[in-house]
Amino acid sequence: RDRGHEPLVVSLSAYEAEVVGTWGLPFRPCGLDRIPMSEAYLEGQTRADQVYADRGWYGDAWVPVGRCMYEAAVQHKCDFIVATSMGNTHALDVAENLGVLCVALKFCPDIDGQVPTATFPPSGYPLGMPGPLNAAAHVLENLRTVGAVFAGGFIPRVISFRSELGFPSMKISDDVEVPTYSPYRQALQANQPCIYAFSEALATRPPEYQSWHFVTGALGRTDVEAAAVKAAMLPEALEQFLGQGAAAIDRAPVCIAFGSITLARSAPFQE
């Protein structure tokens, strides 16, 4: 808003009350209420495993979700898109159609092979490998993810949504059809600006990141959120526990929250 934009959040219906009530932002549903986390997704060791595990419900939802995003962008007269995770491919399609910029928002370093780095391996691969093997593993995982997209039956859904936006596809054989992309989309996808909202206490900025990769640190609370948290009352027993810890520095409580970064290696945390 400070830069002249009017934000609109397009997301799962389950987030509407928080977005509107806490953030005070306009909201449009993306066509899904929530993400159905399958056992296969939670047990997946790599990004490719998780993409393939999503083939059922997400394949069915692909076109309806894309329609919701496109309609919201058009009606809102969108001039800029920030997209996360699953919505990024749809957002790139919409940005290509409208001729606007699409920025990816990520909450952890690239662990899925999108930006190969020698600093660390992709999710699910052994730690402690030499740098060249880390980089090779990222390339391999990116290829595996592309293979999961084809094997999971996503490509016909991608073509279907893109055809609604007026984009052509191309047959490379009698039974294989692939989407085709404009020069603008190819350049945008190859050099997509990314906001990495993670602290460098988690991982230092990989040297392979480019000038359009912005490591911002964890996103802070808005003034409205901070006021709401300050006004909230913790259970009395928890207040006493925290107070005891504050009085004795050597026994101060520590909270370690892994968040969604554990999903690709969730087995150790499920018991």
C-alpha cells in the first residue's frame, strides 16, 4: 500500500477470517477450503515424491483453482503477483496472460532443485555430501519433479487451463502433448524474482542465488497482529512456567518450531 498497490489475498477459504479480520485485507477464495494432506505426502522424502502424491486431488483442482486466480486478478485489475508454492505455476500463467510481473514467495531455502546450489542438498538427500554432489542432486531432483508432473497426469490439466487463457500447446507425438510458452514467460520462469522469507540463522544465502533472489528474513507481524498478540492472555499455568524460566536464565524455556520445513522429512517427528 505504501507503494501505491492495493493488496488482494487469494487463498484457501479456511484463511478468510484471519486475512480479513486480523490483516484487514480483501480476500478471494481460490476454490479450495483447505489442503488435504495425504499420508503419502507426509511420508514423501523429496519434492518429487510429494508432487506425485498430490496427483489426485490437486490434478482435479488444477483448472478450477486457476480460474479463480485469473478471475480475481482481472477483477482486481492486478498489476503485480506474489505467489507461493503450489500456486506459483498458475500465477505464472496468469502473469503471462496479463503481462505483469510474478514474484515467488518462499519460506525456506530452495530444497527442491529449483535453484541448484552446492551449499546443501535438496530435501530427502543425504547431508554432508561434497558441494558438487549437492549441486548434482539438485539437478537430479528437478528432473525427478518434472517426471512426477508428467507421471502424475498434471500436463493435460496445465494445457487445459492455459487453453482457457488463449495459449496454444504442441504435440510432440501422437499421444504426447505439451504446453508452449511465450518468450516473456520463458524469461520470467528462468529468472523469476524470489523473496526468501527465512532467517540466515537457518541457512546462509547460497552463493548461487542471483541479484533477483532476495533473502529478507522471517516476515514480521503487522501492527494489528502485534496488538492482538499483546492483548491475548496466556493460560495462568503457562505464564507461571515462563516466569520461572525468566527468573533463572540458566533454565529459561526454549521453543524450537520446525514448521512446514519438516514435511519432506516428517517421519522422525510423527511419533
